[in-house]
Amino acid sequence: MGRASKREEIAQAAFQQFHAQGFNATGINDITKAAGVPKGSFYNHFSSKEESALEALNRYAATMRFEVLTATDRPPLDRLRAHFEFLSRDTVENGFVRGCLVGNLGAEVADHSEEIRAAVKDGFDRWAALIGQVLAEAQEAGDLDGGLDVRATALFVVSAWEGTLIAARADKSAAPVDAFFRTVFDVVLR
Amino acid sequence: MGRASKREEIAQAAFQQFHAQGFNATGINDITKAAGVPKGSFYNHFSSKEESALEALNRYAATMRFEVLTATDRPPLDRLRAHFEFLSRDTVENGFVRGCLVGNLGAEVADHSEEIRAAVKDGFDRWAALIGQVLAEAQEAGDLDGGLDVRATALFVVSAWEGTLIAARADKSAAPVDAFFRTVFDVVLR
């Protein structure tokens, strides 16, 4: 394995381990073992477990298909629904495990790592900004109450989704996800 | 220290450590050190770290002052608001750390401990049932749209609160909490 591909293997293994096990339950050994590389090679590519978690957050964001939100092929609120339907599939179809890596690292590590906290905040901010843009488009199109505070609503929807995934994992059912769709789309954004 | 008071010290220290540090970052040593008892005494009172986390969840629930919800001194939606104002104080006035122990253990441990998952689910269920009762009272009093699905809305509000605390800890600001109050009370429950 070349140096670049070794880094890739380690980064991908770290992402999967953090998502499945959490930050503190994942040791460097778990990552290198899952990557199939010698223990010592981790520090040739990452200065710390924290640094590999920041890379994992980037990799997770790349799986979220934000282009569903920014495309202009469908009315704004249809795109928002499609976005959350896509996100819900990962949890609902995989037996209600793992949830969102951003929220998980936020809940577990934000108080203890300034770098991870800042990256989680950045993840939420970018995501809420995209959703806010979709809501503003919906207002312009006359599909959404013009009096709704788009920024606060977008921030709220992101928070609500994060909590919904925790509740779905605890409940091992789609009931919290159904309650999210019902309340967000039929009540908040009606 | 007598046997009963030793158990109390250990249980209380475990609760505080899990809330501040998380489950996997807390070792038995951290708990006994914080409790000021010998290392070995933990297992005289708890069979496992998991068992002490279940006890911590009970202790956390006892701090949530659910009686604010069930009292009949004020209109139902005022009690619901007072309940979340009380809960928000812990995060807002303490520098946006710790969040909710139920949600934290849900995010970190629900996939890996069946006992903790069941206890987190139970915590969410009881809480959502209490909130659902308040919403039903508000409907009966004519203060809330009778067409609102009370069960789904209560479940959603609990989820939304959990995500709100994660976002507030990441943002180190009350913006997510403000967005919660604004959307839940001025939009969902208007």
C-alpha cells in the first residue's frame, strides 16, 4: 500500500469506527486494525485521534448529499423533504444504529475538545444555512408563511433532526422519525 | 463512612462524572476517586459501570422537576414553557456544557448496551407521556388546535429538545435554545 492509499484506508476506518462506536470507545488500535495497517502507521498520517475525527466529520458531510437541497429541479419544500427522507434511510434501514456523526461527536466530545466543538458547530451552521436558503426560496415562491423566521426555523429543524435520531436509536423504531416529518412538514412548514 | 453512605457517594459521583465526561471517558477509578472511596469499593455496590449509569439516569430524572408539568396551578402551555425554561437554565447558566444525561447516553451508548438503551427509551417515553398529557389538557381548555396529534407532537418536542442541547453546546450560545422556544411555542403550539 502506498503512502496516500494508507492514509485513505486509515481515514476511512477512523470515520467508520467513530460512527459505529463513538469517539472515546474507539482506540487508535481499533482504527489501524480496521484499516489493516501496522499500529505505528497512524501517526505518520494524523497527529492525533482528534485530527482523524475532524477528517471523519468532513467525510460524513460528503455523504449527506446536500446537492438534493441546492438543486432547482423541484419546489423547495419537496427538496427539503427528500433531503430528510434520504438521511432517515441510513437509520431506518440499518436497524436504528449510528445516527449522525456530527450530533454524536457534539454530544460526546464538544465539551472536551475545542477543535471538535468548532467543527461540529461549523457543520450545523453550514447545514442550517442551506436549509434556511431552501425555506427562503419557499417563502418567495409563496409556499411558506412569509412571517416565519427562516434562520431560527432552519436552526431548529437541524436540532430537531439530531434529537430525532437519538430517540429513534433508543426506541429502535421509526416513530420519532415519523413524528419529525409530521410536525416539521405538516405543522411548522404548513 | 457507612455502607449506605458509601453507596450514595459512589452513585452521586458516577452521576456527575457521566454527566460531565460521558460514559466511555469515565473509568471506575474516576468515580471512586471523585467519591473519595477506595478503588475496590465500587463493586461492593454496583455490579458494573453500566449499572451505575442506570442509577445515574434515575438521579438525573429526579432533577428534572416533572412536577412543574403535572401541577395544576397554571394553564397547561405555561407549565410546559416553565418546564423547558427550567431545563434550559442548567445549560445556559453553566456555559453550555453537559446537556441532558438521557440524550448523551442515548447518543453514546444506546447502540452498545441493551440495558442503557432500554432505560433511555423509558426516560423519553415517560417524559413524552407527561408532555402529551399537558398538550391534551391544552386542547381540552381550547388553548391548542384540537387537530394536533398530541402523541407525535410530544415525542417530537422531546427529540427537538435533545438536539437543541447538543447544538447549544456546539455553538456555546443560547441561539439554538431561543430557536426551540420560538418554533415550539410560537409555531407548533400556537
